[in-house]
Amino acid sequence: MKTTLINEDLTLVVEDAIPASTVYSPEEILALAVCASPNGSTDPGDLALLHAARERGIQLNYAQQADSWEAPSGERHYSTAILKAADKEDAVPFMVARGNLNALEKLCEVSNLEKERMNKAFEAYDPSGFQPVGIAVHRSGAPWRLLGVVPMHAMRDVRHLSKAKANFRYFHVWDWPLRVLHWTWVFCIIGLAATGICIAEGWFLKMGDLHGAFQFGTLRFVHYALGWTLVVVMMLRFSCFFMASNKYQSFRALFPVSRQQWKDLYTTAVDYVFARSYDGPRYIGHNPLQQWTYTGVYVLFTTMIVTGLALYALYEPRHWFYHWFMPLNDLIGVPYVRLIHLIGMWCFIIFAMIHVYLSILSGNVDRDGTISSMFSGGRWLRKGVKFRDE
């Protein structure tokens, strides 16, 4: 049975609960979900659950203990409340948790087999935009137990989207010099990768009449020019670390410096791997995983520049500048210098694909303006959300 509640500009749909076992019925799970709401709540999600229970004729036979409700936090993506059967005077109170399914599965130490079973049961709702509202209970002397999920879907009326700006805050994150350098980087990497492949694989040049042509020399010149452009961009980028207008662009943004950031590193990595970035800790600037990734990118840039200059030094070994890079060829051998340079190029290509994918994922799932911020410099972030680096 599907119930719909329209609350101002929101349309909320609630489906029948999906039990994790046969111990609790869908009606009992929905009743617990309703009673786990804070007393007197006017939250649209809580009202939608209450409306769904009434439409189904479900009796709410649980009373919530006063001041027992605790809201979700940045580290705990579920709320808790203490309930008691209202029709029994000697009933023993128990605790109910309601919120993110993944967080509750971790709380209840659910096995991989049970997770797979629950995910398969929810598959029919996932493509339609439904989110699983997990329900778990903890009774005295027993561990936490996952009861099931209530599929819920919320959609904002498009006629009211113009008012949504009032629910967001604006943060200026990236200065214009950094944005210009970012897109210059993109141009250089694409050009260097394309010309580098052509230089490494001569068959790319086997087109048309090659007699008297200078295709290979032209390619090497373009590659050389783009390489020096990259060197200049790197120098300017490092200067931006010390002249940034805010902390999101400063030198401290290169790598995690606080204990909390180190804790968030693992959580963020897991959320990215399983494409659920909306579950992880929120950051206005770079999160810890992005900090380490971009630090690695700078190291990779430096490696590519050094090996590239070492390879060019083979043609001008007595030049006052290039002769400083000749010892690298003597130390590890020219073939290995070329190999490192080639591996670095493929690392950049793989990084670029992952970077674009995760940017699109974050922009479409979190709706946090990740992509647009590299054009405008700012991000509109939802009010009421706590950010670690705010």
C-alpha cells in the first residue's frame, strides 16, 4: 500500500515496511518508526510516517519516554528513543533507533548475507528514488536487532524551487586564480597525454605523405611547450597556498592535520567506493580523502616534470639547465626513466576518469555544487548541515 502526503512544497510517499525477518510484521515496524519520532514533531518525514500509519489503520501502542529522543549526529546517522508498550503497566522499556540503513546495519552487526537479502528486497524501490528508513531495537540483555526498513520518497514541487535558495548558505571557496590554474591544468594534461601517446606510438603518425614532413618534430615541440606550461602552473599553484583568501585553499588543505580528519578518512573512502557520498562527513573544502589524493597528484606532477626534463636532457646534455637532470638517466637508466614517465601518464588518465565520476556523483547525489564551484568559485550549501571545516 502506498500513501502520499503533501506538506507545503514537498510530496512524500511511504510504502509498506520491508521486514528483515518474520519476527516483526510490516505494520509493527511502521508503528515503531512513527513512535520513534520526537514528540510533537512537525518534520515532514515524521508527519508522512504518521499519515501512513493512520491510512493503514495501525494502532500506535507505544509511548515514548519523556526527553529520551536523541537526534542524529555527524558520526551517528540515526536517532534513538526509549519506548514502552502503552497497554501494559509492567512493560519493560526498550530503545529504538531510526535512520540510515548502512549505519544501523553496522550498529546491529548484520552479516553480509543479511545485508544482501535486505538490499535485494529494497531493489524494487531504489530506481524510483526511494530511501530506506531503517528501524532497529535494543532490549535489555539483548544486542541491537535490525527489524527492517520503511521505503520513503520525498520530492519538491518544481513550482517552489525558486524559493529553495532561502534554505541554503553561500560559501566562497575557490579564488579566480585557482580556478584559472585548474582549467589550465586540464588543458595541459589532455594535450600532454595526447602528444605523449603519439610520441611513444609512432604508428599514430602514419597518415598522408610523410616525405619532407615534420610531424614528429611538431609533436615534440607541442609536448615540450605544454610541459613548460605545466611547470609554470605548478609554481603559481604553490604560491596560491600562501596567498589564499580562505582556509580551504591554504597549505593546510594539502593533507589531514587533525585527529577528526584522520577518522573521517576511512569513512569517506568507504562511502566513495560504494557510491554513497551523502552518508559521509561533510566538508566545505576538500575532505581528508581528497586532501591526500591531491597531495599525491602534486607528487605525481613533480615526478612527471623531473622525468620529462631528464628525457629532454638527452638531446642537450651540456645545456646549463638540462645537464642537472642527466644524472637521473645515468642512475636508473633511460628505459626506466621513460617507463616511469609512461606509468605517470596512465596514472593521470585513470585519476582524471575517477575525478570526473566522483565530481558528478557528488554534484548529483549531494547537490552541493561541486562542479559549478570550479566555474563560479562558490557553493550553495543547505542550512542546518554541520560541516567539519566550517
